[in-house]
Amino acid sequence: MSNHPSATQPLLLLIEDEPDTADLVTLIVKDMGYQVVHAADGSEALEKIALMPPPSLVLLDIQLPHVDGVTILETIRNTPDWQGVPVVMLTAVADQHCISKVASLKVQEYVLKPFKRDTLVKYVERARTRSAHP
């Protein structure tokens, strides 16, 4: 996986610790035309948020090593250049309290694992459309 975005492709930050899921999601979103930057845990995600330009979209797991996805989402919403970046939660967490918490932090979509390819494509396209028309 290349971590050097192309100028012609929208950039997507994938924050996912499960290698098989990360590989599958990367294949799906690359087919959609995205350049993917992957962070395998919460600490790596925070480093990327601090160092890279804001992407077109973030796909974010909740259950991550080192720093959880809700904390990462709060960081994104508190980082000036990143505040408007659309975020799609991609998680196995179906807890209503957690869903409410991330909804309050302006998550565009909430995709439960396991997911079907078509479902992920639909939610990514919908998040991108919503972010293009605030």
C-alpha cells in the first residue's frame, strides 16, 4: 500500500487495526478512485492527523489499540483544518450510547461490521456527497 497520495485522486485516511478488514476496505475504496493512507492503530492515526493534509474522507474503527476511535474522532473535530472532513465509522460496536456519542461529533455514516461491499460503497458515496453540499 502506498502512502503517497496522487494529485488526481481524492485522499482517504483508513484507521483500522484488523489487517484483513484494512486490506478489503483498501481494495474497495481504491476501486472507487481513492488514494488510501492507512493507520493501523490509534497512535499512528493521531500522528497522521498531526502531519498530513486533511483527506477527502476518513474511515474510522472505534475499537483500536492505544487510542480509541471516539478519541480520534474528537481530535479530528478539534483540529482546525480537519473539522469539516467527513467521517464514516466502520465498526463492530452497535452500542446505542456509542452511536449517540459519535453522532454528536458529526459522523456522516455508521457502518457495522461485518459489512457487504455494496453497503460500504453506498455509505462512502453518501458521506462524500453530504460533505460536498454542506
